[in-house]
Amino acid sequence: MNILEYNRNAWNLQSLEGCRWSTPFPDEVIERAKARDWSVILTPNREVPGDWFPAHPDLTGLRILALASGGGQQAPIFAAAGAEVVSYDASDIQLEKDEEVCARHGLKITAIQGDMADLSDLGSESFDLVFNPVSNVFAESLDPIWRECHRVLKPGGRLLCGFMNPAYYLFDHDLLEETGEFKVAYRLPYSDLESMDEAILSGFLESQLSLEYSHSWEAQIGGQCAAGLAITGFYEDDWDEESTRLQGWMPMFAATRAVKWGG
């Protein structure tokens, strides 16, 4: 199975259905960003601290790569705040939403469809910031992503990432939602393709739901360090009751700020 193509189609469907991560920000949010009044998230709830950015709130002169974050949200915000933005996403529908929002507000971005583990279309040391909300759960391996992010960042450039807590994938979530019973059902690292019962997986694929993978903290944080990125910021975040009955039991997400050595 071509995981990238499968997840591209799955995300196109989710985007057409209008999930939270594919609902463009209202016009007034983009207009406020033009006045340098803006915030963004890497995880569901906590705003990214302003000092995580090389400049805030005026991004004029910065080159930002919005990596796997299409949907008419962060990329238009950054463009409205003055940055030169490249939106790079596997989903063409998500990219179209970025372009539509920007066009409506007289903003310019470059939209590129592709694999976040292969940024060969982008020049080395060409970005001040890479902004990557929780999306590595759709990637089989993280090391190529970290190496590519390191390559395209300028010395001293920053990578801002959101992550899913790998412990989330331990549980039988169908049972949890139906009965409230907590049952550890899977070993880590988790993979929809390898961990699910065959019958359940068959229905999952027929529904064209996106395939997910858990990644250890070593792969998520240690992998950035191994690629030459120094972690300089970290925080955790929750989700909400509607999304999971694990809400309140543990932080579901985390975010990191990493800096490319040499700057």
C-alpha cells in the first residue's frame, strides 16, 4: 500500500467534510492578523508562545514553511502577518483552502503538494521557521522528516512541532467511548495497519479513514536532536471530552521548539 497516497485521499475526504483542521479561519481573524493581532496553535488548545517565533507579532521578512498544516488556517495567518509563506501538504484540498483564503484577502503564498519526508522541491537553508502542527502521526518514519527540516532551515532557524502522546494509542478507544472502560489493547509502537484486528482494519480502510502511527518520545524528540536540532522549548496540552474519554487522565499532546545548530 502507498501510505502517502492513501492518506492524501483520506485527508481530501475529511477536508471536504469540514473537520476542525480543515475549516478555514473566519475573515475577521485574517484581517486582525494584518494588524499584527494573531495567535496560532500546534496542538488543540494552547496558543504557541509569541517568543517561540523569531519575531512576533510582525513576521515581515521571515520565510516560513507551513508543513502539513493546510486547511486555510496557519498559512494565511502567517502571510497576513507579513511572512513569505510556503504551504507544503499531501492534501490538494487542504492546499486549495489555503490558497482560497489568501486570495480572498489579497495575500500571496506558494502551495506545494508533496510528502513532508521529501522536501527536495525546496532549497537548503531557505527558511527561518518550519511550522508543523500534529501531523507526524500520519507518517511511518520520522527521521527523514527531521533531516529534511534541518536541511531547509537556515542556521539558527526554528522548527515548531506538535505531537500526539504515544500512550494515547495503548487503549481500545471504541470500547472506551461505548462503555467508559479503560482497556490496554495495543503494544507500542502502534500502527493501524499492523495493530488492528483484520476485520476491523478492513472496515476502517473501506471508510477511507486516515492511517495513523504512534511514535516514541525518543523518535519525536530525540530524532530532532539527532538531526542537528536543539530543543529549546516544550509544553503539553489536553484535548476535549468530545474527542476522547481519556480527557483529563493525561496530557494528550505536546509541542517543541527546536533550533538548528550554528545560529
